[in-house]
Amino acid sequence: MKYSIRIACLSAAAFLCAPRVEAQVKPFSFGVYAEAGFPTGSMSNSNTTGYGAGINAEVKLPASLSATASFGLMHFGGSDVVINGVNAQYPALNAFPLRVGAKYRLKVFYVALETGAVFSSLPDKNDFSKDRTTGLLAPAIGVRFANIDIRGKYESWLDANGQFWGLQASLKF
């Protein structure tokens, strides 16, 4: 048992203290991504798991920083509900997020923060057929191996009660 704990501790230390590999990070890269969004809060009552895709770009800056930008499409299905004994369904939500942000590379992984706008079919408080535009904020943590970038994030649509945990996988060129 002690031997297993020592091996686990040494493995974790080696992973966290590994030297940074800069050779695989190009000065400029673009790519395509696919993502899944798992709604939280009030959005989880009205929508099911969302799926999306899009394009992204990254420009390497000095001091382990990068500037990022992306544009995509997210689709969240509508949830079935029972209201006063009547079956109903919330409408599906189609969103077009436009994000810009910054990424800071650490030894093994990176942290990122993106902001931007979401152009969507989110219902207005008074008119459920009106399209909306709202701001977004999305902190993330991820890893990049060669041309594959994988990140986990929490995205919040600021004026629309849209929050979700997301998982995004990107192929960089």
C-alpha cells in the first residue's frame, strides 16, 4: 500500500513539474471545434444537453499568453414539462456565440477567459418569439497536445439565464 502511494505521488509530481513544451505551439493557428453543453440553473429546467461546432483562431503573444477568438453554433433541445396536467415542451434554443479572450499557458495545461456576445433564439421576457443578443463570460481550463486542444469551461450568458458546463475539443491547423 505504501509503495502504491509513493508511486502515485511521484507520478503526480513528475506530471505537474514537467518542463513546458513550446515547440508545438505555433505563432498563429486556426481550427474547428465541437462542443457539448450541460445546462445548469434555470436553463436545465427548459433545455436539454446542447451540441455545437464552430471555428476558432489563436495568436501567440509574449509571456505564455495567447489571444483567442471563435464563432460557432450551439443547439439546446427543449425540455418536456407538465403544467397543470397538460404536457408541453419548451422551445429549442439555437445560439451563435462570438467569443474573444485570452489564454495563459502553464506547464502542462492552460487557463483561459473568454467574453463576447450570443446571438440567439432565447425567449424575451415579454415576447417568446423574439430573438435576443446578450453578453457571455466563459472561464476555462484545458490542455493542448500537438494539434488537439481539449477544454472544460463554465459559460454564462449574462442577461439570459443561460449557464452551462461545457466540454470542447478542437483540431488546430
